[in-house]
Amino acid sequence: MDTLQKEKKELLNWIESVEDPQILEDIRSVRESQKAIHWDSLPDEIKEGIQKGRKDAKDGRVTDHKEVRKSYEKWL
């Protein structure tokens, strides 16, 4: 059995033993999110925007949410 198959089997066994409804809901959410958007199906311009945003965040070119809210406070 290869490593991936072994890991899947371990996860399945663990899921079967889970009793916490929140954990099961979290697993369900992950499954649903995988159905929702598939990277390969996104248009190139969307992929480029996401990649740019990730790079900006990694390089520290971000603005804290609280700062942005302050600047728009009069309209909110």
C-alpha cells in the first residue's frame, strides 16, 4: 500500500471514530469547499489576481482591516 492510500485509510478510520459534531461539520465544510471552486476552472485573470494578492500578503504589502474601516468610517 502506498503512502497516500495508507494516509487515506488512517483518515477514514479516524473520521469513523469522531463523535464531536463540530469536527464533522468542519470536515463537511472542507468537502463542500472542494466542490465549490476548482483552480483549473478559474479564468486566467482571476488566477493572476489571486496569485498577486498572495504575493502581496507574503511580502507584507497589506493594510490591517481596522485601518481600512477607519478610513471608510463616515460611509459605514
